[in-house]
Amino acid sequence: MRALHHYIIPFIVLLCIHLFAVNTGSFAQYVYEASTLHNAASRSQTVQQIFYQRWDTIFSNYLHFDAYIHLNWVYDFYVNSYNRGTGTTQAVPMRLVRTFSDIALLFPVYTPVTETPDEAQPVDITDVSTFRKPWVDNSILLGFTACGYHYGLTRTVDINRGSAGTESASDYAFSQFFDDIVAITAVFVPYVTLHAGIVFNQQIEPNEDGTLDYNFDPSTITKRYFTSVSLYNTLTWRSTAAKDRLESYDISLNITQFLSITTTIPSYLPQITIGYKKYQKYNDEPYDPVWVSTASGKSNTMSDSLKQHATLYTYYTTLSKNFGNFFLATSIELQHVDKTIVDKRTEQKVSLPVMRLWWAKAGYDLMDRPGWDFIVWLGVNKFYDPAMSYHSKHSDNDTGGWFAMIDGTSPYITLSIKASYNDYSELDKLIEAIDKYIIEGSASFRI
Amino acid sequence: MPNKFIQILLLWAIVTANVACSYVADYIEGEITNRARFSISAHYEAGTGVIVEWDANPGNDSFAGYEIYMTKEANNEFAEYIVVGACYDISTSPYFQIDANLDNPSTSRFVHQTGNLPQSGIYFYRVGVIEWDERDYNNDGEDEKKPSSPDESLYELYTNIADISGSAMVEIP
């Protein structure tokens, strides 16, 4: 009996340790705070990025109307949440939801009379080439856009309906962010394309019961202003300004397009774009991973007047080429920052690597009809950001990633499904999405 | 052309002035994931039980009833919810009660009677608006929005939560 006691006590101790480890598994997981979502400047970049992507689609397909929706889910966020039942805080699994929708109109306000009108070809609604034609040179087009991005965490609620089955519902959790663009577009074909608009950045706190009282009142919302000018679809300038300062600008040159103005381009030459972007990225904000210039005397509660700003300069080159039904594209982006930046955790100077990003993607169109596509895309990338290890349990500040996408296009409807893991375009929008799988679906209707 | 231009501009202005696009997309996502859309109130009354009140205004076309849910565990806001009130006998839980009024869309109050309440503690309640699936109930080759003679077995098989409330906290002494 004494020998039994001798073994039982260590056994019980080991069992308790094991049970404690198993049962506290969810609490031991990394707990995420959705802090970079508070960065309205970064969110403004994201919503503009999609705005410009939609307009690229509108121009390249000669559309008059585009309505688009995009739903994106990031799983496995564990967020410290207050439990009103226990009166304590615990790590709760949540899902980050990001949704985007857009409605855009473009129509000619002046079209010069052409000497040889092409009206002989009958219209075939399954063949876009018979009813979507390039805009006539010297015509003037006017466009309007309303688009918006919503970000926020939601918590899934399990509902047991007895013999009627089980279902789930979802609650809003923590701050919800609504960023909207209202913009006007003017085009003098093919010489000048202008976009000008306002970005409305709104943050709404959900109610304690998981619901949200939404109210879009432009007079109470933070605003940013953006403009874009493109000459001959070759030289493009894009900028974003806050109330008191220019936050970012981006200049790019499509070399192939530029050469084609004066000479005939050999068919083997890819589309080559080079660009330069200036972005006031580090601002001593609580969500920034670094302090600007020095850590001395700084804290996350310091006043705005004491905050310093550092600008990130990036230089990029993109190449793309189609070989029949096969598409290839690749890009590299180099970087430097104009001031010393200091890691908030170690207070050591952060040396940014020269290469911030490279990516490559390939696609194959399984259909070979004008206006109809069924493209399978695969892409890989390497991305660096000093916020990576600050906002996650990722051990360093660079990562490799991939995406796979199926993209279906018909003359009036497009559908797309994408899965990704550490894809740079997702991490650039939200660094906390690192080491998480992302599922995304989108659809559009266009005329 | 000017008239068409003005019409399009007005349409665009009306759409963008009333509902921002960020909310439209979020609303659609909320429909997919059954987002909590309306608030309710709930309080304990000694000798009566827990009184749950709401204002949901469901449509009549496919309305099947209201269901009342309560957290399964005491003192845990994030626990699973179980049904404690419905117009049919769909649960064997000791906390469950049938309330025939819950099949009426104008009902806005439910009393979880003292005899059906769990042990003391903090609990959370929700209200679900239940709707019929659109299907061929009459076997006439055409889909109907609801059965002409609803019963418990049809309710168990062909209903789903169309809308759900946020949570309301109640302390049961």
C-alpha cells in the first residue's frame, strides 16, 4: 500500500499537469489585438488599391457599368475578450471579415463623328468584341464611383435548436471599420485620365449585445482626398492627402506603352512598368512596430504633437507577358526609409533589407473565346515587414507565401475564388493575417 | 443625352447618399453568416421568471415562429445556446417550454417560467426569427414559401433561423 502511494502521488501530479496543459490550450494560443486596423491611412491605401483595380478592369474591357462585391474571411484569430458571465478576460476564437463592394458608371459625354462607322457587324451577346468596342479617340467620358471596404472581427455563436438541428450566428466584436470612396472620373481618350475623390474613414463600436447601429453621416467622418492623373495610360501619378499633409504618392511609367507612342513594339517584349512610391508609413502610433528616430521619452500614450514621422520610399518594377492562353507576371520592390527607426521591444535600430517584396504569378486560360475566360492562377511571393513579428508570433520579419485562384469571366458576370497563405497583398493590407489561411470570393456584374 | 445623364447621376447620388458601399457588402456577409441584427431586453422577475421582450417585425410570407435561446452554462457568455422556448416540442431540455404564442409574428414577449429556470447564475438570452424553407410541400411540382398545414415534423425538418437577436444578460438568483 505504501509502495502504491509512492507511485500514485507523482502520477496524480503528472496527470494534473497534463490536464492543465490540455484544457488551457486555447488560452495558451497567441492572442491577437486587431491594432493595425486602427491605421486609417493604411486602410485608405487598401480601398484605393481596389478602386484602381476596378477602373483598370472598366477601361480594359470598355465597360459602362460595373457592380462588384468581394468577401474575404481570415480564420483563427484569438482575441482577449471580456466575458460578462465570468467577469474575466479570456482568449476567444474570432474570424476577421473583410468585405468590399463597388458600383461604377462610365459613359461618353462627347463622341466625335467617325468617318467610317462600323455598324456592319451584327451584335452577338456572347461575343464581347461585337458590342464592346474601344472608346473612340478624342471622345470625352465621365465616370462616377461609390465603393467601400468594411473590416471587423466577428464571433461565431453556436445555437442548438433541439430536434430542429444546430445552426450558427455571428456577433460583431470590437471596433468595426467602414472606409468609403466617392469619386469622379474624367477621360479624354486616349490622352488623359483623371480620378478625384474622397475617402471616408469611419470607426463604429458595436453594442455590448453584438449588434451594431450603423449610420453614414459624412459630416462626422474623417476624410482623406485622393487624385490620380494618367497621361496616355503611360505615366501615372496617384496621391492621397489627409487634412493637413500629403500622406502618399506614387508615380509609375509603363515603358512598353510609352515606347509604343512613337515606335512599333516587338511582340516578344513584355509590358514593363517601373514606379516609385512615397508613403509616410511610421508615425509613432500605438500600432506601429517601431519608434521614429529614438525610443527615448516615447510611449503609446504620448500626444500627437510629439509624434515623429518617417517616410518609406519604395521602387518597383513589374513585368507581364501573355503567351497565347498562358499569362506570366513578376515584380520586385526595393525600399529605404528616410529616418532611423527603432524596434519598440528591443529599442535597437531596425535595418530594413533593400528588397521589400518580390512576387511571381502564372495563369492559364482554359477557354479560348473572346469575353469568356476560365483562368487558373498560381502565385508565390517573398515579403518583408518589421511589423510581422511585432503583431504575431512569427519569429522574424519576412515570409514566403502563395495563392491559388480560379477566375471565371463571361460577358456580363465574373466570379472568382481565391485561397492564400501569407500572400503579400493580404499582408500589406493587414499584417496580423500572417500564418493564417484566407478564403476569398468575389463576383461582378457589368455592362 | 442630357436627360439620361441627369437620370444616371440622380440614381448614383441616391444610392451613395443613403447607404455607403462598405455597409452594403457587410450586410450581405451578415446575411450569409446570420449576423445578430436586433436588440432584445430580458430581466428576472421573482415569482414569474425571466421576461424576454423584443421588436423584430418579421415578414409573414415564410414566418414559422420565434425561438428563445439561453446559454447552456451558467456564468459563461461564450457558451453554446440551447432552445428554451418554441411553438413546437423540439427539445428534451428541462429548461424548455412550449409556447403556442411564438408562432404569431406579432408576439413580442416570452416568459421563461420559474419552474423551467436553471440553477442560479448569469445567463444570456437571444430570440431567433424562424422561417420555412422554400420547397414543394404539396407535391404539386411547385415550390411554396410555407406548408399549408404546418406540423412539428415539418418544422423540425424544414425551418432555419432567418434573423437572430443580440444577447441580453440576466442574473437568475
